[in-house]
Amino acid sequence: MKRIFTLLSFIFILQAAFAQAQRDSIKTVELNDVVVTASRLEEGMGKSPVSIEKIDTHSLYQAAAPSFFDALENVKGIQMLVPSVGFKVINTRGFGNTTNVRFVQMVDGMDNQAPHLGTPIANMLGPNDLDIYTVEVIPGTASALYGMNAINGLANFITKDPFTTAGISVQQKVGVNRIGTGAKPFSETSIRWAHVVSGKLAFKLNATYIRGTDWIADDRQDLNPKANTSTGLTGNDNPAFDAVNSYGNESSNRRTLNLDGKNYVVARTGYFEKEVVDYSIRNSKGDAAIHYAFAPDKKLIYTYRFANLDNIYQRSNRFRLEDYQLQQHGLAYKSKSLQVLAYLTFENTGKSYNARSMAENIDRSFKSDDQWFSDYSNSFRSAIQEGESVASAHHIARSFSDAGRPQPGSAEFNDLIKKLGSINNWDIGAALRVKSRLLHTEGQLNLTKELLHHFQETTGIELLAGFDYRTYIIIPDGNYFINPENEGENILYSKTGGFLQASKTFREKLKLGATIRADKNEFFKLKWNPRFTAVYSVNNFHHIRFSFQNGFRFPSVFEAFSNVNSGGVKRVGGLPVMSSGIFERGYKRASIDAFQAAVIRDVNQTGLSQNDAIIRNKDLLVKNDYTYVKPEEIRSLEAGYRGTFLEGNLQFDLDFYYNRYNDFIAQVEMNIPLTTIADSIPFYLNDRRKQDRYRMWTNSHTTAYNYGAGIGIRYTLLRNFNVSGNVSYARLQRKSNNDGLEDGFNTPRWIVNVSLANDHVYKNIGFNITWRWQSDYYWQSFLVNGNVPAYQTVDAQVSSRWRKFSVKIGSSNIFNHYYHSFLGGPSIGGFYYTTLTYNI
């Protein structure tokens, strides 16, 4: 299919180019939209050497979406994951998850990530709808120019210049989101004030406050349905029941009990997420910027951004963010040839907590695991002696063991949430208490404009050079992070990089470019990232592009330095300074699970004793063969075409890509027996209380190959009607090893968007209707694995604009068809809103 698709597409391109060449004299529209992100230089969009999507202010306003950030879901190549109303995650080209460390978000060139995570917190530190000017998205690796995490893609949110967009704007958004059979109110208030003080000085202020109720995650699918099949206990009778969105009944909260001559896997009862999480949303953010113009093309800009969040967030577990704060100070100097940027980001997780740890420690505060399982065993035996069936005896044992358990909504339960939410130890509490900093400086210089002007005139070669330096500063909290070398001192994690880019145009048709980048992290060897590009312009309206790029991703701070105790499992960073000795002594958790299941099966079905079953199955245990974490690598080949037809009324964009990933940074679970005696190891690994459990950051042994394509079309009909659509295709081709550690591909094979719009269908009234469909796909994560069903949504809006006032009435998922964008996340219903904007 891939070969046929490629052949037909290029035949189409060649035919179109030939026909266009004959009609070139009657054309009046060119692909002259300017972009800056793809090459760090201003260039026409058609001449961009890599795929890039640009969405301007008008398109963002006209979109049938509640906000500009939501509108990005309909951009070609973008997959949007929705862990929360106020928290959405962008990914492109596969291997995505809810903390997408492979995709970078910037605001005016400044990375707006949460430092300890190495990933953006949605648009919480980004611009509001009043201040957004344009969005540029690179759906593919951008490591050669931007380094660090940009191996899957990059989005740059460019804000409005106060010199050219002065005035006061106020926006009020009200609406409801459908949750189950009810509806919850939503409110978003934004204000923007930009003022020109003089010809040299201007400033702007922005503020936004959001209040609402989040979608609910309440998936009750059993993650452990086969734990007791050897005894015939399944479905509602399964004593190891573990629903996706219930916590406190995971593997660390289960034991194998020998009851009446049989082995049963039994889990503690746990609580559902909606019982331990506050779903209210209270988010505020603001920013201020001062622009000083030495000359029209030379500016000094200071920017301050602030965000405070009460929201739901998802990693391997689900978190409630409370009083979570991000701040960013940035200083930039920009001219035609020189750009220098420095910024400092502060993160404070406030009063946030882990929903899983909260649930399991409410259970444990009521009754210890040892006491609960002892009560369960005694009650089960009593019930059997009284003539109850096995299934009934298990239900009776659970009821007896849970007697007096704190009930959701009670004063006792609420007091426990407050108490445990302040204990920064996940073995006994649930608090997330992290403080971190990110310091970044960078600069770039157009050498041929500033220093080597004669060189460019002689050779036609344009040279661009850049550098960057970044340091993460983590304040150890004793739970999430520790300093293993200097107790009490801050953890520093730094990297330095630089690039040189050369390009030359031949006969105004062919532009060739080459970039070489080097990055050095203190814990790893120097890494080189080359990029080679070619753009052939048939004429002003048709452009064909090719590129090859290499990219590396250094481990994030959490992947390098984490030290988290969670429910008896310790998650440890993959650097030798953190994990020395663990890799060497561990046994793979997957093999231990298989070993324990085999022991249970032999005891229950063949009548073997426990000891004999252990000896019989000990060869199933596999020693760990993973080791310390190292950088992840991608190699990417891309081709594309962009052109216009029918006097500019039809715009067409096509791209293909083929990627190879090596050394995926991922997690492996391993346990270490609390003995060094070889003959005793199998017996220790069959008893959860005689082994230490770890989840380690390491690299997958798998090399993964994926490819895909995208087609985008926009056609302007009579009377200002516009039809647009795009189709994205992504496929995981193969894996060389498939050791199961690599992140899940987590990407639908097909994503389709179709839109019909007219911003002046009648006088100043406009509308937009957008249909979106994506195919089913397999989701892989530490919380849950399984198939995400295909879904489709319809978004619509009707709007009217006057000189100073506008109103927009719309809905996303207008027919309220509930869906999950991924497993473990919330069920997403309809969102209905009205947006009023007034420009003073």
C-alpha cells in the first residue's frame, strides 16, 4: 500500500507541476506565507525545507473549537490526547503518551515545559486567545536546530506585538461540559491590554481565569481478569479485581493466599478515582511584556509569565494538581541578523497529590496490609466451615475485612485526604512536593549578513550559527528526588549545544541546505545531529522538498534522577549515580509474574506442593539484562510537496516520512530477592514480602521503524465558502526485537478532518462545521494496555463580528458522543460555549 500510495502521489505532483508551468502567467497567488520556525529564518512557507503547518489568527478564531489550543487538534498530522478539560497533549508521528517528552512547545521561542518533567503542561503557561498571533507546527524531528526533546515535533506559539496591536480587549467565555447525564458550568475570563508609550517603548498585559469541572475517568474494566481462572473465579467473583480507574488494588496491593488447599490472588478493595479526586478546575495565568525598539528591526523584550493550576494531570498515575505554580522570566534581543534569548523557569507543585497513593494509603491508614489479609484469610476459612461456596466465602471475607473502612464523602475520609495529601512519602502518604528551575540561554547569528557579507556575494551561500546552554536545577524533596552524592544540595543537570547551517539557491529553483549540530550532556558523550535538505521550486506556486535528519534525546530530569517510593515499588533514574547495583542484581518482573502464575496453576490444578511447584518452575525466572540509561536516537527521511491551483483557490500539501528509532528511553520493572543464596532465590521471588521491587529507567533493545503520510487540501468556493480537509496516516512498520520496553506507538493509523466554513455567509455572520474521525488503535502504558475504539466528533460554531464586538456560539462534540482519546483517561462528552469579545 505504501509503494502504491507513494507512486500515485508523485505522479500527481509531476502532472500538476507540468500543467502549472504552462499556466504560470495567469496566476496571481503565491505560497508566500512567512514562517520562521522551520529554519530559524524568515522564509516563504512553500520553500520550507521540512513539513510545517501554520495557523494564523483568523483561522484560529474561525475554528469550530473553544480555544486556539483546542483548534490544533484539526491540524494535519496532530494527535491530541485529553487527560483533562484543562490539560491536553499534542503529539505528531507516533510514540505519544500523556507526558510527551518527545514534543516541544515554545512561546515566542521559549520552551514552556515543567522542568522536573521535561514536558509542557498543556497551554497552562502559554498565551490566551486574545494574544495569540500565529502557531507554527513542525510535525517531525527538529533536533538539528532545537536539540533536546524535539525528535517527534515542535510547536511555536507566536504572540502579538504591542507596537502593532495596541488596545484593550476583554473576552468572556461561558458554557457547559456534559458529564454523564448532567452538565457542569464552565467560565473563562481573559483580558489583554497593549499600549504604545512612544515610538521606542510599548508593553502588554494578559490575564486569564478558568473555572469549571473536569471530565471523569471511571473505566471499570478489570486489568487482572485471569488472576484466578485456575479456581474458576472470574468476573464479579474475582478477588483480584483491579479496575482501570480504581486505585489501591494494583499488583503491589495483592497477595497470593493459600486458603483451604488452593492458591488465590487477592487484592485489597481500593477506591475509584472519582472518590479520591476533586474534579473542580481553577486555573489562572497571566503575562507581561515590555518591548523596547532601538530601531524598527532591533528590539529588546522582557517577558514574565505566571500560572497557577488546580487541575487533573496524568503520567503513569493520575494526579490532582493543587496550587501548582509555574513562572518564567525571559529576556530577548532580536534583529535581522542576531537573536539572543535567555529565560528562567520556576516550578512548584504546591499541594498536589498522587491519586493512586492517596487511595492505597487511605486503605492502609485504616488497616495495615498484614492485618487486612490476615482478617481476610480467617474470615474465608470460617465461611467455608459454615458451608458457604468458595465464591461466597470470598465476598464474605472482603466484607469482614473492610468493616469500618473510611467511606468516600464522610468527614473521616475528607480529613484523610487532607492529611495524606501533606505527607511527602508515597509509602504512607500521597503528596507531590517538587521545586525545580530551568535556566536556558541561546543565541543565533546570520554570519553572512553580519560578518561575511562578501562571502555570500561571492559564493551565494548563507550561513547561520547558533548555540544554547541549559541547566536544570532540582531541589531535593527526599521523596521524588534525592541528591545521591551531596545530600541536601541541589541537583544540577546541564547540556550545551550549537549548530551551523549553510544553504544555497541554484538558479532560483533548487535550494540546498545542510546543518550540523553538536550537543554535550555532562553524563554522556558528544552527540552529532546532521540535517540535509533540498527544496525544488518548479515556479512560485509549486515546491517539492526532501530532508534527512538525525536527532537525539537526552534523558529528562525525572528519567535520570527520580527516586520515588510508590506502593512498595521504587522508581529510580537510570544514571549510574542513581541506580548502581540494581540492574546487576535484578530479575525481570515479567518473568516473576509468569513464574508466580505457574506456581499457582500447578498448586491448584496438579496438586503439587508449594515447594515442589516453585522448584518445577524456577527456570522461568530471567535475570535482568538491561543497564544504565543513554540517549535515545531517531533517523528521519521526509519528502513533501506544496502547491496552489485554480488561480490560488486550491491549496494542496503532501508529506511522507520514514523514521527509525534506537534506544527508546523506557521503564523496566525488576525485583531483587532479599537473599544472595542461589537455591533460595526462587522461594524469595515467590513471596512478595521477600523481594524489593523497582521500576528502572533504561533503554529498550528494540529498533522500531514507522512511516506515514499526510494530505491537506483547502478549496475556496464561490461566495467565500471554504472546504478544507486533511488525512494523516501513521503506521508502526516493524520492530527488530520487540522486547516490550519501548513506549507504545499509541497512534491511530488514520486521522481525518473535514471542515466547511464561511466567515461572511450573511453580512457579518460566519460559521464553521468540522468533522473529525480517527481509527481505533492499541494503547500501551504502565496504567493500562488495550484497544482504544475509533470515534468521530462534530464541532460547530456560528459567529458574528462588528468593529469592536464579536460573539461566537459553538460546541465541540456537539452530539455528545462520549469517547476516550486514550485508555485510563476520562470519558469526553460535549462542550457547549458562548464567547463574547470586546475591543476597546
